Amino acid sequence: MVVMSSVTAYTDLPVPGARGFQEPASGSAAMTTASSRQAGGWSGWLGLGAGHSGGASGSIQQGPRTYRTGPIVHEYKAGEMIEGAFRVMAELGRGAASIIYLVQEVKTKQIWALKHVVRQSDKDARFLEQTESEHEIASKLDHPGLRRSVRLIKKRSGILTVSELFMLMELVDGVSVDKAPPKTFESAAHIFEQTARALSYMHAKGYVHADMKPNNILVDEENKVKVIDLGQSCATGTVKKRIQGTPDYIAPEQVHLRPITEKTDIYNLGATMYWALTRQHVPTALAKGDSLVGHLDDSLMERPKPVLEINPRVPEMFAALIMECVEIEPANRPDSMYTLAERLNLIKAKLIAAAAARKSGSFKNVMSEAK
């Protein structure tokens, strides 16, 4: 954990080329870059979901749609105490109905990220429900590749009505893949293997992340991965009441309100890898423009262009795996996230061997085995 002597506020940025989003994501963690640490401040992206911006009130513009935001009832300033236990160091960012603060727990001196969600109208109830669900799931998971949620504090305006929530979260020191994509295929395989193993752990516990994208994968200086933002997470097999996800990475079953399974995460991660290695997005079931619902008939969906047509330098084994992950039919995707992780590990091993072989003159033989 890194303690800063001075902190500057920042807000998040949308995924490059994003066409819009269904609804604001629930936000999660802060990260720093080496340069910002040296400068004694914080900069970069906070996992609040695409399209969020700072300001006490106003609107969020994303593509053709505008999402209204309202003022937070109480905004904490640096030096103020929250619930008598946490001293605010800085504001890190804002969501549609939340503010995330950098705080220090007075008793332990521990530094945390603290998400404050306020119910100002009945329609805000879903943000509180989503935050409660995020904490409930995250607090049950214990994996080095998943960001921890430590505590949930509730404030009530009556006997039954919860009016405010404070979610205490692990402060993650890393940079998101959308801000710093992997520079080599070996690094990409390593990062996405770690991501897949964290998700495989979630699946073994009976949960699906349901919103994997470059923004939600943080990588630290040691190249270790932390998956963040469990705001859309749910039990395996859940059928959601409304479309939730990020359009450029959303699986067909999410758009069509079918059961969410580990195959959904495989598609989302596959779409993430596709972007990382091609800088293009896969076409998804969400229509472009104002319509939020695309083809209900999967057979009419546009198929993604093969990875190798966009970037011929991608190793064939890697490209084939990505295309398998973004198959429209879940049954045609890898059978599990564990299998995906193992295949990424094999790709990484072959790439490492190829790099070593360059020095010995046997490079062509190694690469032929990777095809």
C-alpha cells in the first residue's frame, strides 16, 4: 500500500471508441502510475464505469445518450471525518450516484478507498442495491487477483429505508489495461492468464463477474493483475431484469436477458483480449446509434473480423483462442475459465521459449510449434 503526502482529484475516462453504455457501472478502485507517485499525486483512471465525469451535478454524455446526475447530499472535504472512523484525504472520482474518497482509518492508519452512495429519490434505490450486492459478493471472495471489499456501513432515514451506504474497499495501486495495454504478446498472455485465474476462482465460488473489460483489469509495477468492479456480478445462472454490461464487450446472452454463466465472462474477456491485440472492438448484440437492443436472432449478428486480418503479427494460437472466446453461441466457447487460463499459460510458455530461441538460432522451430 502506498501512502501519498498530497493527492489530486481525477475522474475516469471512457474506453477508447466506446459507443455508449447501458447504465453507469458501480465504480471501484483507485490507481496510480509511477510518474504520478513521483510527483506526489494521483492520476489515471478510477473504475467508475465509462462516461462518468466530475462535478456536483449535471449530466453524463456518452454517444447519443445523456444521463442526468444529481448533487450528492453531503460532500466530504479533505480533513473531514466519516462516521467518526475515517479521515478524508481526497476525492478520487464520481459516479452517477456516488463519490469515492481516499481515506485513512484513524485507528489503524490504514489507507482505503471509500465509496459513498446516496439515495436521493426512489430511482436511486438500484444504486444502493447494486452496491450492497457488490459488497456481499466481494466480501466472500479471497483471491490475490480480486479487489477486496472490507466493510459496508448503512445509514437509515427511517426504520427500514437505507438512505446512504459507505463501502470500504482495498486501494489498488495499478494501471488499467485500457490506459496501458500490454506491449508484447508475452505480456498480454501473462496479464490475461492472471485475469482468467481470478475469474476461475469466482466461478468456483458460484459467481460471475459479468462486466469484464480493459478498464476492470489493473496491472501493478510487478505485472500482477487485480480485477475490480464487481457491481454487475451475480450468481451463476442469474437472469437479469434489464440489460447490464458495457456495449463493446457485452455478450449476446446479456443483451437478450438469458442466464448469465461463466461462458459470459469468457466472452467478455475474449472481447477484451480482441481489443488489446487489435485496438478494435468486436461487433456485439447491441445496435449502434440510439437503439439499445440489437438483433434478437443470434444468427443475424455480425461476426467479428478474424484477429489475424487486423493484426497479422498475433501468434496464430493466440488469435484462434480469442476468436473461440467471442463465439456467439456459448457452447462454442472454451468449456471453462480454467481451461482458458491453461491455454493462455501454454501460449505464454511458447512465446517465452521463442524469445529464448532467438538467441540460439532455433526461433523458427519454436514458432512453428505455436501455430
